[in-house]
Amino acid sequence: MSPVPTGRLLRTAVGSDLVLPRTFRAPVADVWASITEPERTARWFGPWEGEGAPGRTVKVRMVFEDEEPWFDLRIDACEPPRRLAVSSVDEFGSWRLELLLSEHRGTTELRFVHHLDDEDSIGEVGPGWEYYLDLLTASRDGSPAPDFDDYYPSMKAHYAGLAAATGRQSESEQE
């Protein structure tokens, strides 16, 4: 399998956003359940425990990572079935994520947004999110789970190139 990178890098007034889209032939409420219900998140990311409400912190187990670590994830916003914003801090930095859903005629678009503090690790982060979002797709349509080795390091250059190209564009806009 050779997955194709879908991510785009957008500059904002406060930094950079890595945006990855996915489309599902399903109502928005069903896709929302896939990203918020612990038994369904367990199929593609990991189960979570705790009170899932804005301002609360839940514990999430990353079952597709080595040693299946648990980590704290703060729910910053939860606006069913359209927007979920979460954040976490670990040894790799801070993670500020948004999952935005919209439905049109029975098809739901998910826009996964990683608000980046910097673009230094985008070559590692981008392929990881592609992998997890494809795991989400596989969990929903019953297709085989992807293999992370198909994403990294093969997608690293694409994502590093996004940062370099966006950086050049920003410099030329300043002139």
C-alpha cells in the first residue's frame, strides 16, 4: 500500500495549522460517535476514561503505539456534532487539536487540525496523523488496518516540504 499524503499547511495570524481532511459516506452524528465514544475511539486511536466534558481531562490509551501508553487529554471545546478541540502536553511538546465536521447530503467531511507551536517536527507529525486518520477510515469501513511503515518515513519529505514551501511563500509575501 502506498498512501497519498493529504495534509496542507496553513499560516494563521497566530502560527501554523496542519490540516488533514477525510470524507465519510455517513451522517455527521455517526462520524461524531467515531471520534468521541470510547468504544469507537478504541478501534482507531485508543479508548479513553473519565468525564468527557469541556474543561475536563480524560485519560487516553494509545493502543497503536509501542507500549500502549496512557496520557492526559484536556477537552477544550465540545460542540456536538460539529467541533471537538483537545490539548495535551508531553515530552515532545504541546498538542492542540481540533476535529471539525460538516455534513452535506449524507456525506460528512472531517477536517483534522493540528495547531502547531512550530514546524520543526512536521515531517514526523504529518505521517502519524495520516496513519491515525486512515485507521479511523478502516475502523469505519471494515478495511484492513494500515501499517505505519507505509507512512513513515515515506511521507516525511512531503511534510517537510510543506513547511519549507510555506516558509518561502511567507517570506515572499513580506517583500
